[in-house]
Amino acid sequence: MKFIQDMKEGDTISGIYLCKKKNSLTAKNGRAYESLILQDKTGIVDAKIWDPGSVGIEEFGDMDYVDIVGEVTVYQKKLQLNVKRARKCKEGEYDPQDYVPVTKKSITDMYKEMTQIANTVRNPYFRKLIIAFFIDDKEFIKQFKHSSAAKTVHHGFLGGLLEHTLGVMKICDFFSRQYPFLNHDLLVTAALFHDIGKTRELSRFPMNDYTDEGQLIGHIVIGVEMIDEKIKEIPGFPPTLANELRHCILAHHGELEFGSPKKPALAEAAALNFADNADAKLEIFRELFETKTESAWYGFQGLLDSNIRRTDEG
């Protein structure tokens, strides 16, 4: 089996892949075809079955493991798999661990580094809140370590939420030292908690799709609700402190059109927005650059709103 990250134009592929999504569509010329999203632990690839009624195409559906034979082509500067044969696999023919995208970094090491930064927080109420989630709540910790940060946009892999949170915390920790007027404890705590709602917004792997709660409420509001539940269990938690933390989380997407219920009114909320945006956007670049292309240009990327080129490696 060839992993998706190793595919290149012209390859003939024969191997088992997870069918993340399957849609039956009709082309402009009236021809029926099927559009697939195939996944393994290294990424996803768009695939098409142009002749779904042919002898070599057997029945399968979403989240099935499928034995695929096909050819790798390029469409709009992205790899696409032209499927010639497809067979639903039986349990035991595949190892599920080969089909879940996972962080390339150590989850244990990242969690340790994250808690070390969190331990620089001195405010006693913030410390109690951090301990309530990241020390005492074993089920939350398990979910947090194994959640992704997004369905497809950035850090969309197992451990992605932890990796993204650590990245944002490190930037915020730097901000608090570079700009001493920022409240270090508020900013670092907000960075730690800013995306905890994603543990409930997205389902577990291999599905990694939006839950009903995620679709209807969204991770920003879910995260604030989760924090409110724990704050009620901490006697004497100052209301002003709680409101400042809530505001940072509610405003961390920066703009109303980007999903923030509020725009940043605190410097710490603005700093969190900058850090979150920087870590997310640079991860989009990193993941894009893992795609093999003949040209240094990657074409227009909607998420970055620009025609993207990688720098000269020489």
C-alpha cells in the first residue's frame, strides 16, 4: 500500500483506504459518477469513480475500508485518484491505526510542555481552574489529547488540538514577555482554554466530523459553557476575572464574520486572536507544502486568500 502523502501523478495505486465520504453526483453532461474522500494516517485525497456501474466497482459507503485500484492524476493542481476497482474490506484485512491522521510530535512531550507553561500562571483562581480541567478531569484530558483542532482546515489530525493549543500558548507566553503591559496570567490561561470546546464540537476519529452540538452551538460558546461549569465549583472566583477570561475566548476569532460572538475589547483578547490566527495560518502553509507539486506555485488558496508559492529551497 502506498500512503497518500507519497502519491504522485502517474502512479498506479493498489491498496486499502478509509472512505471518509462518498457522494453520488451527476456531471454537466448528465453522466453519473461518484466522488470520494479517501483517507489514511498521512492525509486525504479526492477520488472519483467515473463508471460506478462497472464490474470492478462493488458496493461500499461512508467510513468503510475499501480496497482500491486506481490511477493518480492532477486536477486544478491537486492530486486526484481515478478509481478503476473498489471492494469493501472485511475486518482483519486492515490495521485501523494506518488510517487515522496523527500528529508527528509526541503527545506525551507536548502535554508536558503545555502544563509547564500553564504552571507559570500564578493567579490562584486561574490555577484552580487549570487543575480542575488538566489535572483532575481524566476523561477531559483523554479527549483533549486525542481531539483534532479542525475537520479539515488546520491541525485536522489526532493530537491536533493539543499541538495547536501548545503553539498558541507559546506565542502568548512570548507576547506577555515582549509586551509587559499584557496580563500574563489571563493571556496564558485564555490560550490554554481557547479551543477546549472542540472536544465536544468534533466527534472522535476516524469520523472527526461535526457533532450536533458543534453544528448548533460551536466550539467558542461550548468552551465558555464548559469553563462556567467549573468556575461554579471554585468558591470565591472573582466575577471580573471570570468575565475577562470568558471575553478572551468569545473574541478569539477576532471578527464577527469569523464566528466570534464579540470583537476583542481587551488587549489580551487581541493578543490571543493574533496568536491563534498565526498558528492556524502557518499550519495551513505547512500542510500545503507537504503536497508534492512540480511547480513551486500552489495556486490560489481560498483559506489564505492568495496565490501561494514556496520559497527556493536552494
